[in-house]
Amino acid sequence: MEINDSDEGNASVFAEVAQAARLQEGEAGARMVLRAIGQLAPATTRSVSRHTGLPTPIVAAVSNEFRSRGLVTRERPSRLTARGLALLDEDSADMRAEVRCTCCDGYGLVPGPLAGLAGQLTGVMAEAPSADLTLDQSHSTAETKLHRVLFLLHAGLLPARGMLCVGDDDLMAVTVAIAGAALGRPLVRRLAVVDVSPAVLDFTRTQLDQYGAAADLVEQDLREPLPDLLASSFDLAMTDPPYTVPGGRLFLSRAVESLRPGPGSSIAFSFGSKGPSDTFQLQAAIHELGLTVQALHRDFNTYHGAGVIGGRSNLYHLATTDQTRPSLAGRYDGPLYTAEARRRDRIYLCLQCRARHLVGPAARWHTIAELKEAGCPECGGRRLRPLQLGEPSP
């Protein structure tokens, strides 16, 4: 296939790749991946995923389409071939300049007296319960936890009269307590956590006791409305919900339940990058709740794992208005976590031996994580790409 020097020729290449990879972001998404490979070379799938905000399976699929067209090397980590470099040069200027501040990571947040907090948190995380993938848990890095506290301080959301963590496998209640101890004053007058995991709550209790911090720790499945103890009581809620739009909507609605009625309260909401349709649905849910977006920081959070969201997520600062109301009354019985939200099983292609394997609730492997851990039964390979049902092997 010859590369056309015209803009229309370049567009056709990106359009073909986007269509072949079933990329919701279309040509723009394909361009992002090619540029990221060029800028990060040698580029791993994970590094491109983090750079673009696209899930790792999607990045792998797009990269393979570029690879089949001779634009990306077959060796890994990936580089652009001479043809790929030519296409990138024709399509746009090669922007390699580093424009993000290396001191504050581009957020204008300088640690100051909290400079040692990330080291403390690393030690805490080493003893914490492991992430439960069935609950879409992925632990944020110690640096992300620090950045969150610095952001809350910078935005004036801390100190606060009351803060509720709606789900807290990320140990933000512990982080806030440690930060308060380092600053010599509590950052929250009333601290509370609601979580479905007894292990998370027990660990949180043990850590808070070490810092003399009191908190209301409530074990509850958030499919149920908040108990009276937590309703209409807080100025600030923080939540990092499951990776699905229904999960985001539910956790946001529970967060709204916890806030004092009327304007003046805030939600720090972390949610991974999604395709255009899911992003629109999420923003519609925010509007439905009567919340306003005060700020959106793209790729603010970094996680260990979480390939489905590219290992990163955005941080929203949402504020209440006189129109703010919970959008979900009573119990929620719909799909919540990623595995539940899948409408059908998926077929994964082993990139080493080209064998196909079914993954889903009724299959041998319920999740792609289980299949990767076991390895392909034909060759032991762990590099797999999702296929649509009925899609022929490439």
C-alpha cells in the first residue's frame, strides 16, 4: 500500500485503521496512537495507553493495524518505520518538546511540608489488602494520593467540616489523616468511609488508629441507599467508582446523598477516559444530578494496573447547586462492574499462536485477567487482543 502525500491520503490511512480496529474515537484516535508511538519510541503498549488515555487492548489493536500496514515495526517495544515517520511528518509537526512542569507534574501543586508523604504512603500500600479485580479495584500510586490531597488543599476543599469517601480501596481517608498529622492539624473535622469490603475497612481502622484519627467506617454495598448516619451530612465527598458509566452514575448519586442540601458542597470524582458515547452519558449523568463541573484534570490519577482505562483516570471537581438531587432512589439492581456490564462474551486472539479463546461469565475464563494469568493453553502466550464475535482472525 502506497502512502498518499495529500491530506486526503493521510486521512484515508487513519480512517482505515480506525475502522479496522473498531475505534470509537475514529481517525483522531488513530492519529493519537501513531503520534504517541513516535513521541515515546521505543513505546510499549502500556506507555502509549497512558499517554493517550485509551485502554491497552484498544491501543494494541490500533498498533497492530498500523503494523500490518508497515507503519510500525514488528519488534517490540514499538517504533515507527521509515514509512510511519514519513506519514507522521506529513500529517503534523513532530512535537517532542516537554511542556509539562517536571516539578509539579503540570498541576501547579508543590508538596512543601508534605514532600515525604508519598514515601509514607508507599509503605502503607505495601501492607494494604490487594485489589479485588471483580470490584474494578485498581490502587492509585502513592504520588497520585499525594496529588489528590494537594489538589483539595489548593482548591480550598480542605480543611473541611466533613468528608466522606464513597468506596475507599485507595485509602484516601488514611492519606488525609497522614497529611493532617504532617501539617500539625486535622484536615477534616468529621471523616467517614463507606465501602463494601470488610478488609478495606479493617485496614483503614488500623491505620487511622496509629494517627489518632477518628472516623465513621460503614460496611455497605452501595447498591443500597446510604444509611441515615451518612445522609445529608458532609461538605465534601470523594469517589473513584467502578469503570462503567452505571458505576459512575451510582457512586455519584450516593455521594450526592451524603452532601448537605443546596449549593456549597463538592465532589472529587475520579473516572477513567472512555469513548465518546460513554463520556457523553457520564456528563449527562452529572447534569442530571444537578452538579456543575468546576474543573477537569485529564490523566490526573495514575494506577497500578487498570489497563481497561489506560492506567490513568481524570479528576473532576464537581459542585452542588440548588438543583442538586440524587438521581437513583432506593436500591440499584442493574449492572455495575465491568464484568457485569458486558452484554456478551468476548473472543480473544492469542497474538503468538493465533488461537482464539472465549472469555465471559459462561466461559472457562470469566475475565481477561484470568486468561492472561493462566496463559494461552495452546502456547502459554499472554499477549491477547479482543475480537468482535464473528470477526475473522487477521
